[in-house]
Amino acid sequence: IIEVYQDGLKLYIAGDNGTILRSSDLGQVWEIVNSNTNSNLYSIDIAESDTGFAVGSGGTIIRTTDGGNTWSGMTSNTTNTLKEVRIKPGNFRAIAVGENGTFMKLQNNVWSVSQIDTTDLNSIAFQTSNTNRLYVVGNNGLVLTTPNGGTSWIRLINNNINNLNYIFLEQNVIVG
């Protein structure tokens, strides 16, 4: 198991070899869903509209438009492993981050790729009060922010400390 995502009573799990598990009753019963990939999946996120994404090794991106019943591949234009994907609620904007400073943004059903650092990026979070403010954490204690949806970035911390693996803004938590 790599990541668990909860949406109300629904739970989704992404894992190795394209594994996706889904529960509609908070984990009482689980079903295996065909992801149509054998790549390791590291992150999964599904919006209120039942559209969602999972990302993983080798630049893998898969998409669902029916709440996780079916999945299909998308072109990512990168071979870097993608470590996390997040969808901004109410605004349907998807962002993914990964190895070698990879930052990806979904626009008009096409993923654009940019390199915002040379360090692996591990997690991303939207600021709830400002839809254009994003935070990214990565290896060697890297913390970046952007006030404009990813056009420019500001380095907040990079102290060569331990890798930072997860950021959760609602509780102001960064986990190494």
C-alpha cells in the first residue's frame, strides 16, 4: 500500500504493480479495480465530480471519470517517477510532482511538465484560502511555494536536513 485516499464513505488505495483497491463503506468490503497499468502507483486523488488521477513510476498517469470504476492512461511527457497528485476542490485543477524537480499541471486535458528544482519533490498542497498558492516539499528538507499556480517559485527552506515526504496544510503539518 502506497497511499490511501478518502472521499466520504469511499476509500481508494494505490500501490505496487498498478494496484487500486476501492471501498464504498469505509473499508468493510474492498474490491480490486483494473487500473490498466503494471506501474507502481504512488498517489491517487479523486474530485467531487468523480474525475481522478493516479500517478507513479516512469511518469505513469492514469485517469478515471466515473469514480474509479475504470481507468485509462494519459500522456505525461516525462519518464520521471511521479510521487503525488492533488486536485483542487471546486476549481478542478490537477497538479503532480516527482523526481528531479518535476512539476506537472493539467490544463485542457494536457499535462504540462516543468522542472522547478533538481531535488526530488515528494508532496504538494493547495492553500485553502488562495487557490493559486501551492506548497511543495522534497528531499534534503526542501520547501517551495508559489503565489501564482506554479509560474514562479520561492524557496522557503533547504537546509540539507532529512527528506520531507508529506505536507498537509489544513493542520500545518510537514512530515519527514
